[in-house]
Amino acid sequence: MSLYPIIKRVGARSLEAGSNKTSLMGSRAPSCTKCTAQAEHRSYEATNFLRLGISTIGLPYETQDYFRTKTLQSKRSYPVCFKWETYRLVASLFVLLVHNLSSTVTLRPIGDFLPTYKEYVGNAAKEWRCPGVSVAIFADGKVYFVNYGTPLVGSGDHITEDSIFCILSCSKIVTVILLQQFVDEGKISLEDRVIDHLPWFRLQDEKSTAEVKVKHLISHCIGLPAFCGDTFSHFDFSAKEVIDAISTIPLKYPVGKKYGYQNVFVGIAGMLIEKVTGRTLKELMLEKIFQRLEMSHSSVGPHYAGIWDKIVQFFKRDARHMSIASGHQVVNGEVASSNATYHYVFSGTSGVNSTTSDYIKLVACLVNKGIIEFGAQKGQRLFSTRAWETISSPQIVIGNVKDSNFQFPVDRMNKKSFAYGNGMFCLEYGEGEKFVQILSHMGAGSGWRSFWGVDTERRVGIVIFSNLGSISTSLLPEALGYKFFDMCFGFPEKDWSAIIKKKQMRIQKMYETQYERYVLAPSLKSTYLRGMYRNSLYGEIKVVEKNGSLAVEYRGNCAKLEHVGGTLFSVKSYDLTPNYSDDEHCTIHFSSDNNGHVSGLHVSLIRDGSDFFERVS
């Protein structure tokens, strides 16, 4: 492909922008007579656009930051207007070059493959044993729906685009948008220290605590082990208990340097918003997002018993036209309804309820980079252009994803450029030299799974909600999302449902084979194992004998110990806490001291490095 047409277009845009002194980002460039006084401002604007161009081709955030820092520190005597035109020209070259390369991938008409896709949705849902799934697609300014199954096993009712789901981590982008709105208003800065707004916020050491800024809460780079604090939530700890516990866990990396997915900290970002405004997330999201987008069946929380009854009551004016997609787990090998409510402890991270007919309006707004697509406020901005650049630009590099990972499309993605923005993953999806920039997120928890993804260049987006939960039980939404991208962009189609299931079964087999090494280990008499065990973070767990068998009692639940071999036992995760499915493997391994006495036990479900309970009686 010749670069001449590109250079010609760049030159034309350069002359046009130079004549009216307007940057390609929409910011007014200072006149040449003010070069000296506004040097730093113009350098910032130029490099910010250069950074945008670089991020378009997937270079790491650190590389983008290098260009920005070097430019601001430059002491060369070139006139700033010359710098401005040069950087804008280079940035335009990047953007236009990538646009021409990626434009070889075109959007297929949805109608050409929608019947085939509908059939795939139904077949995949059956394979995963998912009771119900709802899909909404935004393309060509239109919305298409695909629905399958039932909101509740055995009910005989049907899933529709108005069925309400708990959307779990797809709530994160809602919190991020709300936060960015207050950044636009000047009430919060992403560079603010968290402790300046929340004095009670603590990490293990004071230095790290002082380094955490608002931007770190929403980009998964706090420095703690990945998913730190999740197990506390799964065992129904309160928000205060979780926050107090994670403040004692040692950091794995310096603040802001490494990616490690978290759920607690986006929730803390929600608390920060509440502290600054003096209002609840429920009120703010309703007023500033749901009402403006006309998401009439979306809500936040509550996180108490009878959640679904309260939601129906809240929307009682439309109750006759609604259905509630109850969460489901696998219990004793059967798909059964779940009563989990721990998602609402940190509403900012996983506490939004919505329908695909509602959420697709938010997805369309993301496709439009902040401009509302539907309703009375069509054409207005939900958030600023600068907010969009912050949200969608890579903030922290994730790095290479293992081929065995079954949550991401490793067979289709450029793993080297994989990154996280704010409330969304940033990835290049494609094959060979043809890639599209996909922004996406998924949600997973006890009872539900969700997924959304957008391509802003081809103006297409998808949202998928399902009511069978947890990462070990179902990845149906991801499979349907990646299948849609293949069909939509004309890539050679893969059976993503089969690919992900195969990888998942491989992990399950790994759990089973690890038990074998314990079979020849010395056995301990049950009388030696009974007693109380204590963990400074998780409290006490008791080993007792019931009906002739050993069992563990923890936080009001009792689970039978099944002997695997030697000092290793397994328990049904669902019995230990109803927030897990059968598919979540849990083992309890007893350890002994040099004298052969039982010194403690390890609980495999606890994955933040604090799994050891010391024998106290």
C-alpha cells in the first residue's frame, strides 16, 4: 500500500488545522504570538494527541508516557508553533496509517448472519446448561435482540430484552463514567490522593497508602495480589471487614506499576464519590446516567435479603412487563437458583442491575465516545471527550496472557498490547495482520455472568447477560461475544463455546490430578484433626465429627470432609459458602510440625496468600 495518499491527506489536515489553529483533538491551539507564554500548554496538547495516536496502534502506556515526558522536558529552542505542527503531523500519520490498515476489516451487515448467530446462542446455552441468556447488538444505528431460555429454572417463563440481571463487574464502567463526570465538573481529580478524600483508607504501610491516587482505584494497579479481598466477600464479610482485612495484606508490587485485577477498589472509588458528593451511588447513577440514557429498568443494589422482590417493588409501575432473571448455580450436579447477594456489598464494582434493552443504550454511548445515541437527549454528551480519552486509553499493561487462559480470546488477540483502561479492557482482536480495537469487560459471580464489547471505528457494540454464574461454571457470554466478533468482522469462525469448554475441562483435570500426590502421604487419625483453627484475617474454623464423619464449621455453615488421601480432604464448596458452585474445587490440607503434631490447615478457596489456619485447640 502506497503511503502517498496518506501523506497527502495528512498534509491537507495539517494546513487546515494550521490555518484555524485548532488541534485535531478539538482544543484551540494558542496563536504564535503566545508561543513562549503558553509553551507548556501547547506541548501538552501536542503530546496528548501523539499519545492518542500511539495508543491506537497498541503501544504500551509506558511508551506513550515516555513521549509525553520527554517532550515536556525538552529544552530545544524550536518555536513552539513548529513543535506543535510537527507533533500533530506525526500523530496524524500514526492515526491515519493505522486507520488505513484496520479499515481493511469491514463490518458485515448484521442481517447476513443474525439467524446463524441466534442458532449458535441457543446451542451454546444448552451446552453450558445456562437457563437463560439475553443479547443486544448495536450496529448501523439500530438495535437487534437475541433471547433464549427462562429467567428461572422450572418457571416456564421466557427471557426477554427487558429481563433484569445482576450485571456484576459490568457495573465498573458505570462507576467510572460517574467518576469522570465529577472530574469534568472539577469536583474530583484522578490525581487526588485517596486518603485526602477517605482518611480511613489504608494499605499495609503508610508510604504505599499515601501513594494511592484515585486513578489507581479504577485501573487495577494497587499492587496487591490479584482478586485480593474477593474471598472475604464470598464468605459474606461486611464491607468494613473486607477493607480492614486487605489493609493488613503485604503489597506484591509498588503502587501503580503492575496490573492485578481487583474488585474491592472500584467499590472504594464508589465510596469516594459518595463522600465527595454527600449522596448515594443509587441516587447519583439514577440521576446522572440511567435517567439521561432512559435506562428505565436499571438500578443499584440493594444488598439485603429479598433483593428481587424489592427491585420489582421499585419498578412496580412496569412489573407486569418485567421478568427477573434469577441467578443460578450448580449444586449437587444440578442447576439451581442462587440467593447470593454479596455482589451488593461494594455496589460500585458489581452492584448494578440492568436489562439488555437498557444497557445497550450505554454501549451505544460508548461506541459514540460519550455522545448519547437514543432518547430525548440524543446528541448530547454524557461525558467529555477528554473523559473518553482517559477511560479508553491503556492505563496499565497486562502483558502476555497464557494460552491456557479461557476468559480471553488468546487465539485471536495481540497479547503483547493487551492493557486495561478505566473500567474496560483494551485489546487488539483479529488474525494475521488484520486487527480491530476492541474495548470490553465481563462480569462474573455467584449466579450470573455478563459481557460487553465495542468497536468505535466500525460503530458496533454488543451486550450479553446470562443467569448461570461464576468463572468455573460458565463462560457463555465470552463465548458468544467472541463468536459475534468473528461473524461481524468476517474472521474465520471459531467454535468459541467448544474452545473455552475444552480449556476449562483441562483446568478441572489439573485439580483432579493434583490429588494423586497425596495418596501415599502419611494418614492422620480423625481424633488428631478435631479442634479449633484460627486465621488472623478469616477468623476461626472448627473441625468436628458429625454422624461418624469429619466436617468443618465456618461462619454458620457446615461442610463434610471427604478423604482424598493422606492429609488431604475435599469439601463441597457450596456447603462451605452458598456463594460457590460445585465446580469451585475446595480442598483442606492438614499440616504437621516436626514432632508429627497437627499444626494447622490450609483452605484452597482462599487465594490471597492467607489460607493457613493455625491449630489453637
